[in-house]
Amino acid sequence: MSLPSSLRRRLPVAGAVIAVAALALTACSSGGSASVPGGTSSSGSDAAVSAVFKDAPVAADSLIIPDSTMAKIKARGKLIVGEALDAPLLSQQDPTDPTSVTGFDADLAKLLAIYILGEPNVEIVPPASETREALLANGTVDVVFNTYTITEERATQVDFAGPYFSSGLAVAVKSDNKDIKGIDDLGGKTVIVGANTPAVTEVPAQQPTATLLTFGTDPQAVQALVQGRGDAYVQDYTLLASDALANDGMKVVGQPFTTEPYGIGLKHGDADFKSFVNNWLLEIQKGGQWGQAWKNSLGTVVDSDIPTPPAIGSVPGS
């Protein structure tokens, strides 16, 4: 997103804020059932939701260093997250219940809140792809879960924990298009891309005769594709899959043609918090919560086993 790297995701009103009120997850350590703030999982199964948060790790007091970002979040009583509200399978707000935000990124954000606070108290600030760095730099958000592709250039402005997931750019076309099968067929075509996503540079690198048509949000790009304003839409495979699931006017063709490691955006220069978040990632991978979160969201539309998480610090910029 740059799901894309971006994916996403950006609400038309980027300043909108939603507080996901949370009850204490007493079941996190006991294994009992609990009402999970933020709504049910993408599958709608209470049992599946419980599996994500069951026995979720909580950081030892010794890890909450005095005067650290972790300590400030704990004192505040909530984790403030840059996260989309319009990204199916990743971070999707329920239109009938604005406090319910579900998906892979949403569940990971709640798991991080549990690790720091003992309960999933999350406040969401929907970012535009071009505002994520500023939201971190000025302290508006503590972290960004937004299919935020790790690059060395971005790493000069923000720190990245992770990578926590790896996707890649892929191609979507109108559902009745039988001519375009993937990136190799985009020469001379009008290709829709998201602003400030890897597609902006990757498409011209692979197809220099393609003409780019740029949009600031994923919904705008999807609408342009379905309306026939472009021949194809290049975006993160996972985001395109969720878009196609919700819109029978488009389909994903071929396989991803790049590898995009998603990182958790953090304020630049906060080494203690980066180490803390990386350790948390290892904990939820080992404990099975990472895999269950994937299974309940992206795994509902992807025909494969739970993927192996990418190694922490395995890409330049992480």
C-alpha cells in the first residue's frame, strides 16, 4: 500500500481523528474471552478475534524506560497511530460503527498498544501518503501502520521498525480487459499510480513509454481505473487484492513484480523506541499473534499458508 507504500490511504479529510475506546483486555493473559475494542476481525468471527489477542504479550515494567516514548504513551493511556480507515483487510472502519476498525495493520496497532498499556487503547489519525513523515516529526502520532514501504531515502526522515510484512507492486485492470497480463504489457499505456508511492518511479523504470496518471488516495485511483481514465493501476498487490474484492469492475493480473518491505514508521532518532518495537514484533511473531492477525485479514483472500515474517532489520533503511 505503499500496502503500498502507501498505500493508502488516505481519507479525503486527512485530519480526521477517531478514538477507539478500549476495555481492559483481561483475557490477554488469562486466555478467557474478552470484548475486543475496535470491533471484530475481518472474518466477523469472535473466536478469530480472540485468537489474535489471546495471550498477547505485555512488556515488563523494566522495558518502559523512564522519560522514553514508551513511558509517555503509558502515562497518556493510549497509543496514537497513523493508520488508514479505508483500507479493506488492513485497516477498515465499519460505517455502521465508527469505533470498529479492523484488518492486519489495525490488529497490529492494537497488539502494540496492549504491549505498552496492557489494553488496546488506540487513537487513529488517518494520514495522507505525503503527510506521514510530518505527523511523526511533529509528534502528532507515535507510530505509523500504513503499508509504509521502507526506503533509504525515507529513513533519513523517519525511523523504521521491522520490516513487519513484505508485499510488492502489481497490476490491476478493468475486469473486462483481456490484453494486459502484467507489467510487461504497460508500454505506451496510461498507468494510474498513487502519489508518493514506489510506483511513481518503478513504472517508468520498467516501462519508460508509459504515461503516469497520479492520484492522492487509493479510492480515487480505483475510481479512475473503473471509469476507464487509465489502462491499468499499479499499486501494492495486497491493496489491489482488497480493492478487487470490493469492486467487481477490476481485477488483479499477473504476480507482483517488485518486493516491498513494510515498516512501522517512528520518529527519527528514537533508538530506544525502535528497539522496543522491534522486540515486540519478535514477541508477537513467536507467540503466534502476528500469524493469526494475517490469517484473519489478508489470509481470508490469499490462497496460501501464513507467510514467514521478514527478518527484522533485513533491508536498507530498517
